[in-house]
Amino acid sequence: MEPRIASPNTDPSAALDAVGGGASAVCAVHCALIPVAFALLPSATHSVVHSRVVESLFILVAALFATFVIGHATRRHREPLALLLLLVGLGVMAFALFSADHSHSGGHALAAASGGMLIAAAHWSNWQSTKRWRRSLSNSSEGVDPGR
């Protein structure tokens, strides 16, 4: 069985990191704007945005997606920073969700937005690590994907 050769055209991890980073940044903006939304549209936002179920689903989707993308890439490039940023970001998001002060106060919004930005930073770090890893492969004489 021949070893697989890494190719930017066949490896979708850069696109997945872009999607994950963008979604995390949108999530952070969403969390930061909740207090503004409460001030402008109290009756409309209270039922949907204030729901722990909706926030839990956002965090679950982010956790599954980011863990898949970053975990897969980390096995290849072996740089742990992205995984560390992801774990801290998810921890901050979980703290914001499950803290006693879940009234969407400024503290809750700041914690949720910070967690989202940490997850976006994890995707960015993962993208940079993957680029370095690909560059090292193209500079090597073999070009064999060591992660497989």
C-alpha cells in the first residue's frame, strides 16, 4: 500500500478551519450583541435568545465541529496550541452557559464572546500550523504525509 501524499487540493482542512473560525467569530459577535438585542427587542429576544437550549446547541455544534477539524489536523502537524486554545475556549463557553448568572448580563456576554473568540483563535492557529506542516512536506525530498 502506497503512502498518501499531502496536497493542498485534496485536503479540506484549510477550508474547514476558515468555516470554523468564521462561525466562531460570528458566535462571539452574537454573544457580545445579546445585551443590545435585549435593550432593543425585549419581547422578541427573550423567548429565543435567552434560551439555554439554544445556547447549548450552539456550543455543542461548535465543540463537535472544532474538535473534529482541529483534532484531525493536530494529529498531522503535532502542534498543540490550537487544541489548547480550543479546550480553553470551550471551557469558557461552558462556564458562561452554566454559571449562576445566566441572565445575559454584561459578565455573561463577555465570557461567551471571549470563549467564541478563543475558539476562532484556535481555528486560526490550526490553519497556521497546517500551513507550516504542508510547507515542511513540500520542502522534504519525500513529500509523504507522516500523519497516515
